[in-house]
Amino acid sequence: MTEHKTTNFSGYIKCFWGILLSGFLFVGLLFLLASLGTFGELPSFEELENPKSDLATEVISSDGKTLGKYYVKANRTPIEYKDLPEVLIKALVATEDERFYEHSGIDFYGTARAVSNLGRKGGASTITQQLAKNLFNKGGSSNIFKRLSQKLKEWVVAIKLERQYTKAEIATMYLNTQGFLFNATGIRSATRIYFGKEPKELDIQEAAILVAMLKNPRQYNPHRERSKKKSLQRRNVVFAQMAKNDIITEKEKDSLQKLPLKINFTPESHSDGLATYFRENLKQRLKKWAKENPKENGEFYNIYKDGLKIHVTIDSRMQRYAEEASSEHVANLQSFFFKEQKKNKNAPFYDLEKSQVLNILKRGKRSSTRYKRMKAAGKSEKEIEKSFNTDTDMRVFSWKGDRDTVMTPYDSIRYYKHFLRSGLVSIEPQTGHIKAWVGGISHKYFKYDAVEQQKRQVGSTFKPFVYATAINQLKMSPCDKLPNILYTIPKEKYGMPKDWTPENASNKYGGELTLKEALARSVNVITARLIDKVSPVNVARLAESAGIKSEIDPNPSIALGAVDLSLIEMVSAYSTFANKGLRVSPMMITRIEDKNGTVLEDFVPKTKEVLSEESAYVVLDLLKGVTQSGSGARLRSGWTRRKDATTGFPYKFTNPIAGKTGTTQNQSDGWFMGVVPNLATGVWTGGEDRATHFKGIALGQGATMSLPTWGLFMQKCYADKTLNISKQDFEKPSEELTITINCNEVKNSDDGDDDKKEDGDTDF
């Protein structure tokens, strides 16, 4: 009897070991089959060495900051292990894979635990397995057999990865490939979007929040209202795991777990962040560059996937100051415009019949996204018209933040027509580097770029080119005097339809004025006399040589700015005066690198001599008179606040500034061009349509609409000593001047600027 029991027991043992051995053999067979590609193709050695993944192209400012990225699906910019904080790696390992440094890709202990507990005490995927899934096995399958084959392939790839890379490289690759929602793919994008900083700057709380998100970025997201509580709980689990693994003490864990959840959400969509209009313009240039500069294999670069690094001339600090200055002033100016429009029955338009307003709204309809989308869907004009007259839920722009409202699409078009637009561009004259570019008030809602796309009449900001031609061609001096009387140019002389006799805005005439006085006061009759002396053709030629690319019709009226030009053309041309008469073409890009840092192209500016050094210096002396006692004198003393104003602007600049204001007919456009030795900056402000403007000159002139933005911008730049923006005078030519510039001081005057009477210093 005993012998029989012993025999049965021995048989059970043999059966157990047979089953166990069979299991191992079966698992081994599955591994072998998986490695042979039976369950699907596995990545090759080359793919393991260089895993394919879309990499966002990065735009890097001159001061080394990321301005933005170009991507379609993956906003991924990989970084190296040395750029990751130690606390992040420790939190990752403690939470996601405690035996990360002990296993070779598969944690068999963790797998056994997961199987025995049916997954209730956590899964068994190692960091290496998760990396394999991210790189080569996107997504999971609901089919149990397919999921099993995917898991087997993950195991095989994980083992290969462990043989190919160090633990540090694997951890880095995993963090670089992980998604965090809100266009954050990879740890660098995540730290920038959720905390507004680089990974190296993360503290222990921030590191824990990001590690907490790895389990499920949506379920444990700190930005989504519905998941904030879970995010906090999961963050505290990370702290508990760090304490369990002796990374922090129990006391530190308890203190950290009591802290509230805190992030600094900084989205990185194409319409968010710094220099949005600049980046949009740059994108079109890069697409063109990619077509003209193929790779060695003949393929074209893809700016959305190839991880290029675009080093640009923009300075992130100056860009931020420019955007802040523009927003501060235009928001304030807008409040006055809204008040004025309450009394305007045809708001926001002046000088138009109702039929003309209707045409503007119809043009707005046809250019809208809604119209294009409905047209593409095959909707009839009748259906589209009905849609545009139906109340609709929508989110609209306001200076107090986006707001949800209900209005018809037609009403929304008219609503947006109320908003004043503004552009600013700043160029370093000596290099042509564009340092700041503000194309509008909100790229999300107003796509049209006021820096380069838009061309508007420039008013009196064009007058310096007339004076420059006279100085360069006739050697005229700022001290030369001309009569301040009406001057007529006969129609026959330049083939005009009628005689041209411009008037002064102030309607004041008599006596003589020096050229310096005349430009400071923007006296029209003297500018007309000057252009007749040198001929419109020569003025147009000099302006074009200085940087104006738009076609200029050489007729006498250009003397008063009757020509449509872009803001960047004007600033580029003014830069020529500050660079001793040498034009340097504006530059946006300094260098393009591939994803490995290999330089694909270095960019150098193009130069051209336009004026003699002496002539350029004399023009600057004339323009300094504008800010000393002319229409730009508000920069010296600020101006008095009106009773209904919300803000005053006491700039009180004391350094030399060459500048010029400009206002066009009916106050449709307000300009200010301001130049110091190493920075030329121009500002334009106005409505989308020329019929959208202030009713009177007090608020509608360039000195009120655009000069304050320039003043605020320069105040911020001067306050930042690291920028080294010059407060010195312009450098004199090395040779002695042959043109006299030391005239009597220019007296202040009520004479107006830009065919309009300026209102002294009582505007805001």
C-alpha cells in the first residue's frame, strides 16, 4: 500500500516538472517564433539604432530660447540624459520600474506577481517594454490573441533594446517618446507646456506630477478640471514610492504630499506663445527653402517631421517686450474707440453708405472659414446666407480674454471690424537682424500680418526720403531755408491730370523755415518744393535702393506719403540712415541645422551702399529734430492725461532719438518710426478697413495711435540692461562734415503732421 502511494506521488512530481518544463519550452518557442517575425515584422538592427519617429522642427531665438515648433501630430524635441534632472529619473524608476537597473528588459518577478494577482497589484511592463511599445508597437488591440502577440514582440524588442543601449539611454528615450496631451510629446515639450521651463529646471514636485501622468496622461492630467483630483492623488503615490525606495525621507514625503497641485500651463500650439506672426511667416520661407535644398538622398526636408533646428534673429526678451507694449497701448486705445463708436450709427465705419458697409460684410463672409467650409461641403448660397443670419454659439476675442457669446456670423464679422490692429517690427541696422516682430493683436483671431502682408499709405513717414534725396543730391543743409508759402507743381511737368498745390495742415503760411524746422513740423509746402527740386523719380529710386521693394509711382504726391508700403519695408529703409548709408537686407534666419546638429546652411546678409555716410548722418540730425520739438516731442515729456483717460505715458526720454510720425487721410493709419544707434523700430496702428478710424485727429494721429507703443517698448528694452540698447548719440562720420547742421534750435509749433493738425500734448 505504501509503495503504491509512493509511486503515485512520484508520478505527480514527474507530471509537475513535465508541465513546468513544457511551459518553459512553450514560452521559449513563442519567443523564438516572435523573434523570427512569425507574429509580425520586428524592427531591424538599423531601426533599433535609429528608431523612426516624427520630430518637431524647433525655432530658436538669438538668445537661445525656443520660440515655437512646427509639427503635425508630434510636438517632440528629444533631449539627452545630461539635460534631465536626477530627481526626475529617480521618481520615474521608483514609480514605474523599481528593478529597472537589475533586469534585462523583462521583469520576470513582476510578471509572475501580475499573473498571480490578476493585475490587481499593478502591471508588469518595464520601462524598456514601454519604450518598445512607444517606438515600434503603437496602440493596443482589443483582440486577446493579437494583444498577446504584441506583448511577445514587446518582450523581444525590449531585450534587443537592452543589448543595444545603456539604462540611461533607455530611460531618456522613454521620456522622449511619451505623450502628455495638449500637444506635449516627449519630456521637453511636457515641461515647457505644463511648467514653462526646461527639464533641467524641474523641482521635485514638478517631476512627480510628470511621472504621475505616465500611467495615463488623460486620467491624471493636472490641467484638466475633471482629472486634477486624480492627478494630485497619483502625484502623492509617486512621493510614496520615492520614500519607499529611500529617495526621500518619510518626513519629506508627508510634507510634499500636503502641497497643492501647481502648474504653469503654457500651451505650444501654432497660435500660442511668442512671435506667432513671425513663426507663420518663417514657416512659409522654410517650406520654400526645403524645396530648394534637398537631402543627399534626393528627398526633401519635412519641417514637420525632420526635427530641424532653425536659429533665428529674434531676441525672445525684445519680442516679449514688443508684444507687451503693443497689447498695453492698443487695449487702452481700443477703449476710447469703443466709447466713440457708441455715438456712431454706422459703427465702426465712417464715410460709407449702407450699401458700402454691406459690401464689406459680404467680403468678410466670403473670406471666412465658415463660408469656405460650407462651400466645400456643397452648400448653396441660399443655405450659406441663412447660416450667416442665424444666431450661433461662438467664442470671440476681447481684450479682457476670450468670451463665449451668441451672435450671428454676420454680427461677428462686424464685431471684429471694431478692433484696431497694430504691427511692430524692430531691426538692428548694422546686421539687418530682425529682433522683434508683432504682426497683430491676436494670431488666433486675426491672422493677417501687419508687418509684411499688409501695405498701407505711409503718410509723412515717407518725407525723410525726400529730404535725404535733397541732401545727397544737392548737398542741402538742415539750416537751408525755404519759403513757407503755397507751392504749385504744374500738371504738365509730371504728366498729372491737374496742377498739384498741397496745403499745410495748420493752414499757416509765411516767412521761411529751415529744413530742420520744416521736417520737425511736417510742413507740406516745403516738402512739395523739395521733391520738385530733386524730381519724384530720384526720390523713388533712393527709397527703393534703401529697402522699399514695393513699386513706387514717381509722382509728386509721394512726397506726402501717398504710397502703400509694408511696415518692414519702412523700418528696413530707416535702418539705412542709422547704418551710415549702408543698407543691410533684413534677416530672419542665421543658421539651419538638422536633428543631429549638423549645419545645413549659414545665412549672411546682403549689403548695398545707398547714401554717403555724411548724408545719412545729416538725415538723422533732421529726424532728431522731430523728437526734440516736433510731432514726436511727446517722447521727451510724455503728455498730459485727459480727464477721461485711463493711462498716461510720461516717457521722458533724454537720449538722442531720430523719429517720424505719420497720419493718413481721415486718420485711417497712424505710424511712428523711431531710431536709436543700434535699433530701428516702426509701429503701425489702424483698422482692418480704411473706413474704420477715429473721427478726429486728436486720437487718430500717429503720435497718439503708434508712438506710445514705441515708447513703451523702448522703456522696457532700456530697463533690461542685458540688451545693451544704445542711449548714445549717432556716430559722426570719420571725415569732417561739409554740410552745416548746427542751426538755431527748432521752436515748438502747432503746425500739424501728415496733412493733419496734431493736437499738442493733450491726447491721453
